[in-house]
Amino acid sequence: MKGIAYLTEGDPVNHFLMIKSATRSVASTGKPFMTLILQDISGDIEAKLWDATPEDEATYVGEAVVKVEGEITSFRGKKQLRIRDIRLATERDPYQLSDLVPTAPISAAELTEKITQYIFEIKNAAMQRITRALVKKHQKAFFEYPAAMKNHHEYVSGLAYHVVSMLDLAKAIASLRPELNTDLLYAGIILHDMGKVIELSGAGATTYTLEGKLLGHISIMVNEIADMAKTLEIEGEEVILLQHMILSHHSKGEWGSPKPPLLMEAEVLHMIDNLDAKLNMMHRALEQTKPGEFTERLYAMDNRSFYKPKLQSVGDKVGAV
């Protein structure tokens, strides 16, 4: 059976899915309804549960597994699931939890090994000690949490996978631009989104915590760096530079950045962060699109649809020779 993300408009649905989030709303008619984000290992899809009752609200909550029947429709260029029937799954139902939870394509063990290696490559003692200590402090969550609630790397271990992808990009760029300080760049990349382990609630049915809503991951991480430097009795420019990398990685005030990048490494960090997030969004959408067709509209990419060419890949061409 195809994963939910690979179904196209008109396809029937008869799947076990996990509720990623459930939100109550009221229609213009005054009738209540629920917006459910349903997921399996392939991705997620939005569905409306009309005329939702208080019992429905109590039943269909985050991380609940449900059996859904319906069909795939489209609304404003985005796929939706039209529900005909929905019920909670039971212990007797033939589903595996591992089929319902999207996970990074690299194991947590491999992600841990790669990030540890990059920490070893940080030669500045102050930066390495702060980075190593903060990774150790948040070890479990850092390698389990998603990088975001939606749009990019929004799956188990997505945060660490995003960081590793950025580190690999940074290493490639630094090989061409040796004037970059890789100590600062690597440490900044590893720490830039670590505040999300406090901003977000966890790897499943992710929501914003109180700290996330009132402070945000940027402010959280700036404070974490200051506190850890104090604990390790580290003072000096390195602490300020690391804090600036965090404060500026969204680049602009309207994008949530308290400061614009004022270091070359901070500008590169922002560009790599933006590049990896957008590549991840496009790749996942194109992976679920047939050659010769367009993806659904990607809200975070200026609501654009991307075309998937019919061109053969390099691997296909090699195999055909």
C-alpha cells in the first residue's frame, strides 16, 4: 500500500495513520469542525472532520492512531484527505507503529558519530568546550527532536539531520573559501537550532512549549551559551561570537532575527540554513511527484509549485549504457 504522501488526487484511502496534530475551529455556519494533520512514514496530509462533537475532540488527539477511509482531493493546489469514515485503531488492527512515524534517513547513531567528529575538528578550546558541553546536556532530545513543526525536517531526528547536512555543506564551502573560520562556523551550526529542544514539546505530536511561545529558540540558546560559559568559567570574545551566530541566523528582523549577520561566518550560516531547509522541502515534495508533473504548492516557498522534469537521472543514463 502506498504511503499517504504518495497518493494523488482521486486515489482512495483506506489507511492506518497517526494524528500529528488536531485543531478545533468553527465554520462560518457556526458548526464546529476539526483540522487533523495525519501522517505515516511517507509524510503527512491535512483532513477536515466536519460537525465534530466534544467526543470527537476528546478522541482524536495528537499521537492517536486511527483507521481512515476516504479519498484524496485538492484545495488551492494542496492535497487534502476527504474523510468518509474514521475510528481509533485497536490492538488487534494490523499496523506497525514504525510505519507511521517519519524519521530522518540517517540513524541517530550515525548522526551522533558525525556531529562528534565535527566537534573534534573545532580547534578553538573555548568554542569546542561550550559546544561539546551543550550537546552533552541536551543529547537525548537533540538527536530525537524535529527541526521544526512543519515545512522542513519535521520528523524524528530531523534537527540533528538538518545540522549534519549543514555541516557537510559548510565543509564543502570552506574548502573553496579558506578564509572562513571553521571553528566558529561549525560551532554556530551545531548550536544554532539547539534551543528547539526547549522551544518544542518533543518528537511526536509536536507543539510549542510555554518557553517556545514566550521566548523562542533564539533567545533560549543565547542564554544557554551564556550559562554554559559561566559554568565552564570561559570568558572572552568566543562567547560573544557564538551568541551572535545564534542571534543573527534568521538574518532579518521580519524573519525573527534580533540582529543581522555582522560576521562573514554568520552570513554563511544563515545562507546554509536557508539553503538546506529549502532543498529539504523541495526534495520531499518532488519525491512525491511524478515526472512531467508539478508538486503541490509549497507555502514556505512563496506558494510555488515545482516542476519535476522527465529527464533521466545520471544513474539511469549510466545503467542504460
